[in-house]
Amino acid sequence: MRYCEAHKRRRSFPVPKVVQADLQPFSSYAEGSLAGYTQGKKSERSLLWLATMDGVDGNKLAHRHRWAKGSLQLGQVLFVEMPEAAKWTPADWPTTFDSLDQQVTEWTDNTLSVSSWIESRRKDKPQPFLVILVQSTVAFGFCLAPPIVPGLTALGLVPVIIERVDANWALARDHELSILHSRREQRALLLGCGSLGAPIAELLARAGVGHLSLVDMENFEPENAARHILGYSSVNSSKAIELANRLRQELPNIDVKGHHALASSWLAHRFRPQDFDLIIDCTGESAVRCLLSLLVRQQLAGVDIAHAWMEPFCAAAHLVYLMTGDQWPADDPADTLVNVAHWPDDVRVRLPACGAGFHPYGMSDVWQAAGFCAERLLAHLDGEIDVSTVWSWMRGTAYFDSLHVAAQPGPLVPPTKNKFESVSVERIYSELIGGQPQA
């Protein structure tokens, strides 16, 4: 990096402030396109170059992630694979175009010449050229500056820092890529994009789950801001669509769709079981759990189902993961077999509107629940767990004592001295539904 910065200061050629590369697997060499963005009356200030391989539109990618600022200038990029054993230190780096051309020709067994590649891609209108050398997972870049005297002097060579923006690097830093690549193939349908469903969706996306469909019938309202990952820029807009837009903008190579619809209606009219590997119900509604239970017998064969919900005041959170073949009982025993406390009929804070109210809890509370659920969802998706399981995270008795409501903690709730202590419990689904819950 110091080497590149030193060369940048000595060059009159307008080297871009940032050079990004969306690297994909390739062998020997690959061609691509360059989307550059400049600023100034004569476009003398180059802000960003984004290098992508053939098949990826760099300008669309830049606009998706809000990198496209300034005037667009298109160019060409050449990706070259370096041998693993190639010595590569500042003393070995090429300092002239001819030395770079010679090295690339050697590494590609005389099948590629940079000079010939440039001539075959040169157009009447000046355009930038970039060569990116990739050794294992590390990329080195060289901008090719126009010759000082066209036709008489060689192209200039300016080393530049390459900032990788591909999913392998952004989501995993090239670590345990087999897990990431498996997650990229997973197709999940998430019902309910509220204070629990929205962070679960984001956590799964940041962990690499590649295909998400989000369904929610509600719009984001100002009072949602205290405990939702969306904010005021989404007021009066669909939660599902706004969340999908956020994930597409903030994360690489994710396929996410938002649907402004009632969960039961969407399942009845638009759901196709072959499109999904997993349904995640975050509505917290008994009616949705019962509907999914009925659909299992009719059209959900081969699709795993997970139910996630919280008890009032976020005193406990639960994830019921049902493998293919297991079915949630139609009478919905969430309150009798899964919930860890007995609650009064209505402990909501009442609002001055017919039937309106809410359970008070903060963002830090619900994010603990979302992290708990997401971690276990990923464990199932990764194949670490192959049995239907009920997971519960719960506060201790001190927390229940602090609520000042007539909640009755059950036998799973641990005795604690302060309200911040909590525990998690794993119960085998078949044993729990069979009437023999095992902690």
C-alpha cells in the first residue's frame, strides 16, 4: 500500500482514489469491464474504478451499492492468475509496461500478451485500462497510463491498491468458503418483517444466505423506529420491500425480494414449494403456525419450517425448527408446551385506538432474541443438526420479578440474582410434543 501511494504521488496520470474488484473464480486469465467515475470540468479527478468480470455490469453494480458518483467512463480490465510459487515482493514488481507484459506472457504460457490485448480492445475514444494480478486470494493492480508521446513512448504503469468487493471476501474474508458457498444456495422464505423478523433476515443475509423472500403486510410507521432496523426514511413504506431494498444495497450478490402481502394470502396464492428450502415464520401469530401445519400435509413436502417468536417483554424467545416429515400440531401448543411462563390474558400497553397495544421491550432485548434464533437457523442450514428441535432462551426469575405483572415463571426459568442473567435450553421436538419435555 505504501508502494502504491508513493507511485501515485509521482504520477501526473489521474489515478483513481479507489479501485475495487468483484473477483470471481477464473483460470489463467479473464477479461472484464471497468466502470469509472470522474469529477471535474474536464473529468480530471477520478473517484472510483470498479472492475468486474464478463457477465457482470459494473455500472449497475455501482448504482446498486450507491458507489456511482460523478460521470461514467467505461474501460477494460484484464485479470491474470499468478502462480502460487511466483515470487512477489516490491523488488520483483514490474516498474514498466514492458516488464509487466513479459511477466504476464510467462505466467500464461505465452498465450496472452497485454500489449496485444490492449490493441484488440482499443477504441477511437480514449478509455482506461487496468490489469489485475491475482495470487491465491490477493489482488495487485496496475493502471495503464497513456504514453507521454503517442506512438513513440510506451504506456505508463501505475501500481494501485485493489479493494475486493466480492462476496467471498466481504462475507467470509475467504475463510471456510465451503460453508459460505453452501449458504449461498439456500432459499428461505421469511414471513413477518417486524422487530424480530427483520434482524433475523439481516443476520441470515450477512451470514451468506443467498436467496431471501420477505413477506409482510404492514407499512413502517414512526413508532416502529425504536426497535426496528429500518428508520424514518422508510416511514409509510412497505416493511418487506424496504427491508429487501436495504439488504440488496448493503450486501453483495444477494437475491432478495420483498412482498407487501398478508402471509396467509401469499402462501395460498403465490407460494411454490419447489422455490424454497426453508420457511421461517416470524409473525408470532398462532393462525400462521396453524396454517403452515395444515399446508405441510398438502403442499410443503420437502420444505423445512421454523417458527420464531418472543414471549411478552422479551422475557423469552423460542425457535422451533421442524425438519421435513415433522409437523407442528394443529392445536398450536405454543403456550402450553413451549412458552416458559404463564402470562395474564393481556399484558400489552394499551393505545388510544380500538384493540391497539404493544408489548414494551427495547432494541437490545429483541436483538438478543434475533441473534439466538439466527445462530440456530444457520446451524440447521449448515447441516450441523439433523433433528427437529425446540430452542428456548429465557431470562431468570429476577427479570420476571422486575416486570410488575402477574407472570408465573415455569420450571425451566432459572433462579437468578439479577435481571441480566439468562439461559438457553434445547429440547428434542419429538420428546416435547410427546409430552416428555427434556431440558
